[in-house]
Amino acid sequence: MSNLNFPYSLKTSSHGRDFLLLFPTSGFQSKPYLPFSRGYRYSSGLIVRTQTLVDASSLSHGRARIKGPRVVQFVAKAQPVAEELVEEKLRDPQTSGDSIRQRFLDFYASRGHKVLPSASLVPDDPTVLLTIAGMLQFKPIFLGKVPREVPSAATSQKCIRTNDIENVGRTSRHQTFFEMLGNFSFGDYFKKEAIKWAWELSTSEYGLLADKLWISVYQDDDETFALWHDEIGVPKERIIRLGEDDNFWTSGATGPCGPCSEIYYDFHPERGTSNVDLGDDTRFIEFYNLVFMQYNKKDDGSLEPLKQKNIDTGLGLERMARILQKVPNNYETDLIFPIIEKAAELANVSYALADDSTKTKLKIIGDHMRAVVYLISDGVNPSNIGRGYVVRRLIRRVVRTGRLLGVKGDGMGDLQGAFLPILAKKVIELSTNIDADVKTRASRILEELKREELRFVLTLERGEKLLDQMLADALLNAQGTAPCLSGKDAFVLYDTYGFPVEITNEVAEERGISIDMNSFDIEMEKQRQLSQAAHDTVKLGVENGANLAEDIPDTEFLGYNTLRSTSVVEGLLVNGSPVAQVSKGSEVEILLNRTPFYAESGGQIGDNGFLYMMEAENEQQAIVEIKDVQKSMGNIFVHKGTITEGMIEVGREVEAAVDANLRQRAKVHHTATHLLQSALKRVIGQETSQAGSLVAFDRLRFDFNFHRPLQDKELVEIEGLINQWIGDAAILETKVMSLTDAKRDGAIAMFGEKYGEQVRVVEVPGVSMELCGGTHVSNTAEIRGFKIISEQGIASGVRRIEAVAGDAFIEYVLTRDNYMKQLCSTLKVKAEEVTGRVEGLLEELRLTRNEVSAARAKAAIYKASTLSSRTSTIGTSKNTRLLVESMDDVDADSLKNAAEYLVDLLKDPAAVVLGSCPGDGKVSLVVALTPGVVDLGIKAGDIIKPLAKSCGGGGGGRPNFAQAGGRKPENLLGALEEAREQLTKLLEK
């Protein structure tokens, strides 16, 4: 055994993955089985993470027998990186990411918390672009806008943050996608319990050593300091007071706020307690943040105690997994590392043996792939605006990072293929306990990623061409100085074309050109600040309405069963401010104790109608015309309207009457929307899902996720199915049940809606079952008919159908029938003959236009022949002919024909520049050069660019021929004269 050097690089015979095996130089005979696994380099050497055991007795034969079915072979010697073996116990199943998540939820469930599902990454909140924190779904409760449904809750929330995207892969902890475990109290418990349970979870449940935990508190929060020291027993030297920037949470300039306290894990307690910096990432990681929401920050900056004190906490799942799994960063946990392994396989590299740069790239891929898969699953498709732009940027970053790693095509031999879907399959495989819906949406996710990657590869190739042009311009503009590409140009390549600055720099260096990285960094910083300012804060503000809401109960909705009710005016608002009474002519918002009016939600617009305030003897004292109804502050209905008669007062009774005709139109369109979704799923596939909707009185609009336009035959089939279901006269069934039971029965959730424990289910038996709070017909026969008006794309991967049903359907058909009758009368044909007659007219029109065009061309050539006499000769030998003229109102095509005629007529060498004003404020320009002129280094494009610019336009073309247009006809003659002078100078040289 003495002739063997350690460690060895190992390769499994079954999977082809590289490992490092580290043995001590002596003493191994006392340990017949030695640990082996992937290695992780530290400055102090290699730490081996144990996964299985090797039989040391077989080492002398060049093979190692593993306790278990796998066999490894020695394939290459590795450089020694440590003198001793660092042993760790076998991975405890309780330390897996899935286990850590479940243990957290079980821990708080056993302490009275209601475990709630993760909200979508698309928040129901206009102040943030994406869900960035676990507390976001509870914001209305923290604001007091909606009553709490449970006193305390626990969640595992999917989150996305992109403000620190440049740090992903470079630090041990920054991610774009992560899971935030959180426990929340809505006035139920406060600091003492939150601190006690956080400590119990960390030390008892997760088994962290108490002497490795440090605490931060707000500098003035003596109460929290005392709880940690006196109640929990944390030594004072391990409790650090930090300032407002670090440990006082605020939601904005005003609103709920309070001190916070954080728990840190110490990887190197041997460094002692002197001069400790909790921000030192090499030693500490913050894993649990406790926010004590106890104040309301007023406009003047003063703090007033909240009536209901709340707890908002966040424990980073990936950070806890890193600690418990004893890996050097979040990326090497079992939550992300399988994706990194797959990426390394496609790039044909070994993560264990890779340099830092390669590891960083693999980490970026592992992180970003999680983000894009879950975003697309939640309905966010790549685009150039808003959330879609976030997805597009992340996808492009993965694609270009893969190219830097050497991934070609799909990484598996198909050079025209895409590798993102292969990585996404691994993400989807890991998604079961994070979001079960991801697997049901897998086909849509994979298709979207494939399309976007292949589309971007073409964009990247265009970026390469643009870079070539930019570098050529940089060399041309150098004029004796060192050529340099501007940082702004480099940033355009990066931001618009997704072109890596590393590649830009590498290509530039090959041509002896530097990059102004300072200005590039400035552009990057501008973008980063804009992104961070816009999307990294959850804004909570106590509005005027919140105070009003304290005195007004939720509105009782009666509209499922009646369209009229007697109600009491609970509040009046004018311009957002409470008032006691409002007179005729005023716009007003009215709060009632109960109402038959439907408030806009679930895509259905609010009801219209009237409120009548009655005098004694049932005489009308006031009339309010209601034009809209919205929900506010939870479940308070705000009736928006105009007082057309009299005066309305708080506390008085009113007769509320919904416009029955408009309500019926809304009901018809809402039920038709449900039928449309079912028909789409049957015709184009179950994976399609709703991405938005509008249920109006005059039409319905349905947005859905799909990657291509629908074919005419598919639209016909969809219409046919829906009209068949309408004709079946099915009776709708509506019932209230638990959310769990509804999902178990297969009910579909409406896009963007939030649901409580009890939900309303609307079912068209055998056709559709959806969670829906909207109003619906009682029988499908009430819909009468359904017609699709249009189908179009509104974003990448999102289609939109607009349709009509019921009365709107009848009106649509009658209007189109009237148009057809008028058309038949004008064309003097029957309806079935209209198509043939129109096609014949179009052919006649085409032939006539061709004749007119030919006549114009002949006229232009004749006119050009008369201009040839104005040709001047230029050059040292006076043999180059130059013609620069205006041809009045000749159109662009005829101008082109005239230039071609003249350049042939004048013979080589010759240059022709023509301009015209064909009308409507337009300018047409053309430059034609013979080969002899082009050989002198003169290009048509260089001549026409300044000419077009003077005329307010632009254009280009080949070296011998260029065309342009403009919008300043008044500048044409002056511009032609400048072109004459420019060409004269060039030709005389």
C-alpha cells in the first residue's frame, strides 16, 4: 500500500462523474472503510462530504469496492490538497431541503399556526413587480384593510429578487429564486414567543449548537436584548446592537414599522468574540429574521404604537440547508446542486475539479433555471416589459453563460437544439414539495424555454455582427490614439442583445481595442439602482380609508339571490375623504351595510344601477346613478356614482337596484368564459391555462398561455363545442366547500384570485368546474349563442380571445348581417357570391396598378432622358460624368428606375443622384454609381446618409446603389446641392 499516493481523482463507471478521494498517509489500516465523495476546496485544503464508504482492502488492486452497488475506478492522480482526512457523519435525511421545509411548518403547526400555501410569484399588489417576501400575501392584514382569518400562520413562500443579480454565483448566499420560511402573528403573540420559538426551532429542532449562534438587535431595543439574554441565555458578548439601517424595518416613508432581530450562524467560533463583524460572509450567515411590527410611522416621522402588534419572520431555506448539510455555499445544497450537476454534464466539465470562474458560471445557471421555471409556471412569459423582461433577462443570462462554458446546441449532440429544456426537467423533478403545479405545467414550461432560447441565439448572432461594426468604427475614430470601445456601446450589446461583456472584451483585445469599463460600470450601476428602487421594497401605507374601515364592517353581498335590497348608508367619500352628506351633481363613493351590486373581481366588472333615498310617504328624496362598484379594504364594497337628484346622507336608508339587463349580460359572458376555457383545454391541450380575463356587458376577453396562433379549424371547433354546450341547456350547480375538497374534486382556480378556507364552486356538469365568486346564468341555454370576434397574441406565449354571447351575440350577428346586405346591394350579387366578386375586383385592381406603375416608370425614364443633357464632367481627365437633379413628384419606384436608366446611359465612370417629392410631405432619394466610381473608394451609402439626414430621414444600400426617404421636402434642393459638392470633391481627388 505504500506505493499509492493520495488523493486520487475517481470516476464512476456508471455515471461518468468525477470525484476526489482523500486518504490519510498512514493509519488507514485501522479503518477498513474510508469515506469518499465530491470534494470542496477551501484555503486550508479539501473537506470531503461523506456519502458512502470505500473498502480500503481493495485499494492495492487499483479499484475500490464501495459498500453498495456502485464501483469506482481510479482514472487520474490529483494534487494533494490536505494532510488529513476531515470526516463528517453520513448525510442525515432530516437535513434535506424538503425535510427542513416540512420540519419548519410542522414545528409552527404544533404551536397553533395555520399552515398556508405559497402565494404566486405574481403578487396581487401594484407596488411590487414580483413576490419578494413571505409577508407580501399578508400585507392587507398588516395594514388592517382586511380582517385576519387566522391568528397566526406559517408558510414556505416562493420569492424572486433580481436587484443583486450581479452577485449570484459570486457570493455564497445571493440568489434570484429562493424559499422564505415564515411564521406570522396577526395580533396573537409578540416578541417573547417569537424569540423563544425561533431559538427552539434553531437549537432543538434543527440541532444547531447554541455557542455557534449570534444575535443582532436594534440599538435602542432593550426589551429584545433582555429577552435574548435573560430568557434565552445568550451571552451578552454574542448579542450585537446594530443601527437603524440594519435592524429597524420600515415599509416606506410612512406606515407599519418596527425593530428587528436576526440570528446568525458562526462557521468559525474559534476566531473569538472581539471586534466581530456580523457582515463578514466568510464567518457568518444570517438565517432567521424576526420583525416586530409595533409602530406606525407618521408623515412627520414620529412613531405611534400600533393597536395590533404583529410578527413577520423569514428563515431562508437555502441558508439553513447550507448550514445543516455542511456545504460551503447555498448552491451546493440538494435544493440547487442537482441542476448544477446537470449543467456541468452538458458542458462536459467537472464541478469538483473546476476553477472558480467555471464554478461561478455553473452556479448562475443553477440559480437562474429555478427562477425562470417557477416564473413561467406562474404565468410570466418572456417579453420586453415588466415581469416578462425579468424572465427574458434571466433566460438570456443562462444561455450566454452556457455558451461561455462551451455548451453547444442542446449539449447532447444536437447543435440546432436547446439546452434549457434539459436543465428545466431537473428543476421540475425537484419541484414536487415546492409547488406541485409545476409538473402539471411542464410541457408549457419546456416549450416556452425552447422557443426563447432558440430565438435568443439568433439575437446573440446579430449582436456579434453589431460588435464587428462597433469595433470597426472604434478603429476608424482612433485617429492616432489607442482605439477604445465606449462603455455605452458595450452596455447596449449587453443589455439589448444579451451579449456578455467578457466576450466583448475578448474579441476587442484580439483586434487591439480596449473597452471603457468605467463608463460600462456606470451604465450597469444606473440600471441596478433603477431595478432596486423599483422592485426591492414592499410598500405598506396607512391610507385615509384604513381609518374609515375601523368603523365600517364588511359589506354583505346579496346579489346572488336578488337585484334589489333596502340598505343603510354607512359612509360617504368625496375625493377620498369622508363626508356626512353629498348634494346633486357630485361624484360620490358610497359604502352600504349590504348590497345587491356585484363589485369588480375575478375579471367581472361591477354592476350598474341606482340608489334611491326615500322620504316619508315613499317619495323619492335623492337618486344616485351607480356606474361602478369596487372592493376596498378587504370586503367593503365602494359604490361609485353621481347624484342626479336631491341629497344623500350617512345613516339613511336607500333602495338599491341593480340594472337587470346589464347584470344578465355579465352573467352570460362569465359563464361563457368558463365554457371557453374548457373548450380550449379540449381542443389545444390540457396544459393551456388562463392568464387573465375580462367579463364586460358588451363582450368577454380571455387570455391564455399558448405558444402559437390558433388555426381557423381550431377556432371553429371551439365555437362548435361551446354552442353545443349552450344547446344542451345544462343546469349550473353552485356550492360552497372547503378549498381542499374543491381542489380534490378537480376545480380550476381563477387567475390572480386569492381564496379562503371556504370557496364557491361553479360547475357546468360534465363540462366545467371552477372556483369562482362571480355571477352566472342558471342554465346554459340563457347564453343563446357564442361567437369568437378575434384571436391574437398579446405577449410572448400569451394569446387573447375576444368573444360575444347572449344579447351581445345577437347584436353582433345582426350588425354583420346588415353589413353583408349593404355589400350585396353595392356589388349586385348574392351573399354566397360576394367572395368571388371581391376576389375578381382585387385582381382587376392589381392589374390596373401594374399598368399605372409601368406608365409612371416610362414617364420617369422619358423625363430622365431629358435630364441627361445636364450632366457635368469631373476629374483630372474630365471623363467622369456627374448628374444631380430633382425630378419633382416622381414616386420612389419610378425614381429608382430612372436612376438605373441614367447610370446605364451615361456609361462608366458615372454618378447619379436624384431626388423627388411624391406628396404627403415625403422625400425620395437615390444614389447610383458605376463600378469605376466605386473603385475610387466612393460608396453610395456614404453619399446618401447625409443627404437623407438633411431631409429628415434615413436609408442605405449597396456600395453602387442606395435609396432613402425623408419628411422635409423643403430641404431637398439644398441637400442635393450639398451632395453635388461632396461628390465633386471626391471625384476631383
